[in-house]
Amino acid sequence: MLAPVAWRTPPRHYGPWEQIAGLLTEGLLGHGVDVTLFATLDSVTAGRLDGVCPRGYAEAPSLDGRVWEALHVAHVLARSGEFDIVHNHLDWLPLAFAPSFRAPMVTTVHGFSDPRIVPAYARAASAYVSISDADRSPELDYVATVYHGVDLDTLPFSAAGGDDLVVLGRIHPDKGTAVAVDIARRAGRRLVICGIVQDERYFAEQVLPHVDGDRVRYLGAVGPAARAEVLGSAAVLLHPIAFDEPFGLAVVEAMACGTPVVTHPRGAMPEVVDEGVTGFLVDGPVAAAAAVDRAAALDRAACGATARRRFSSARMVADYLAVYAGVLGRPVS
């Protein structure tokens, strides 16, 4: 399992690609699969851990991410002949060396950071898995779409919910954090903001001036335990994205807690949200504000049950076992 090394696996707070690599590793171990997790050396797994990067470079300014990603891939490449499959979660870099890997490669495309990286995918020998049908590139052939799963044990269902709205994710114009503030104001509800600050200027100019500790609160980057509490105690998750979201883990995590979602019909959102059951898809802040009360009135039990059925980590693991079997030409065990 070739995890990224921007953050620890599993991440302490942010790190969606590392989160999926970690969940999948532990789930496969539960099926008796012998898994070696290549990740940062402070990562945690019940399987074998190997790597060269001491800790996540996103948390350590002294580490150059380009250097440590290259060293990380080179280390996996040197050991690749020991495995039946190398499962790549590290974007395009391993694909540049795909001909030298001595085991079949499966690559989960977690999203294209830039269309200019697509040639690295198009030229490589790898079995590609998309995380949503919406995120597929017409230039690639895919063996499957596997929706992300979440650890339901860390996301307890909350029947009561609350009155406040929440927005959870990296603070960046793409995620619409400032738009969520506007939606909450229009809806007449308090807003809780959680997430790492990825765009400092955007945060300082468009978000922070509205944070007053009452109508708008900012809790910073929240870890798994706090995330579940924040999501479960909210009335609605706002997800006013300004880009084509490849998947949206925060959306699924909220729904699993029973908290419905109001988002825009972009990217994977029409695939992830069951309209009128787990939330609503609307265009623009005015429509989003108008949908808040309707979403808050949805049956939280039905919302949670639907999300837990569709997006469990167990389902994700089973889907990947089928992918591996297809790549190796073996029956699913």
C-alpha cells in the first residue's frame, strides 16, 4: 500500500488520501491479506510499516516534499518484486516509473490536481480506479469506480443533532468557506467552521472578519474524535463547493452521523447525496439558505442509515478486493 507522505497515515487531522490508504490497509488485514504499508515512519498500522520519510512533510517545514516523495517511491520500487500488487495512492509520481515496478500497479485517482498531469497517467501501465464517475478522465481506461468508505465506528449516529450549521474542510475558495458564512447569515443560523487554512489570504480577508465566537466560530483543524462530535451535533453540513469535487469525505462523514447536507450539484455530489434523504443539491447561496430548514427537517435516522449502507469502509474493502482479483485474474476470496 503506497500511501502519500504529506501527512501521517492515518492522519491526525487532515489528510484524506492518507485516511483512505490507512482504512483500506486495516480492512484488508482483517480479510487475511498480507499488507505492507509504505508511509511516513510515524504512521500507525496493524500490518507491516516501511518507508523512509520520518514524518509528514506538510507538518515539517524542514522537509522538501519533492525530495521525500521521490525517495519514498524509489524505496517502494526497490521492494516491488516482493508483492503481488502495488496499490498507488500517491498521484502521478509512481506512474512515471511504472515500467520498472516488478508487480502490477493499481492506482486510485484521488483527483487531478492539474490537467497537465494527465499525460503521466495516460502513458503508464496501471489499473485505474476512480473515486466517482464524475471524476473520470476521457483519456484513461478504468477498471472500476470505488466510492470512499469511512470508519463508522468513529462516526456514531446522533439522533438529536442540533441547531447550528457546520462547514468542514480545507479553508480555500474551492471549498466555499466564505460562502458558507453568507448562507448561514441568510438562514439565520450559527455556523461552526472546521479545517486547515490552505489559503491564508482568503482566510484573513474573507473568513476571519466574520468569526466572532458566537454567530460564527472557528475551531481549527479537528481530529477524528472532535470531528464526529462537531458533525453529529449540527443541524446541517454546508458544502458550497466552487469546483468539481472528486468525492467529498466530509459530506459522507456528516451523513453517517445523521446530519444532512446542503451542497451544489457539482462533481461527485449528485452521486454521493441522495436528494431528499441525505440532503439537497442547490445552486447558489440564496437557494442554499432556503434549503437549510428543509434539510434540517429530514429524517436523521434515514440519512444515517443510507450513508452507512453506501459508504462503509467494509464495502470499500470488498470493492477493492474485487479489483485486485480482476487485476490478478483470480476469483474473489
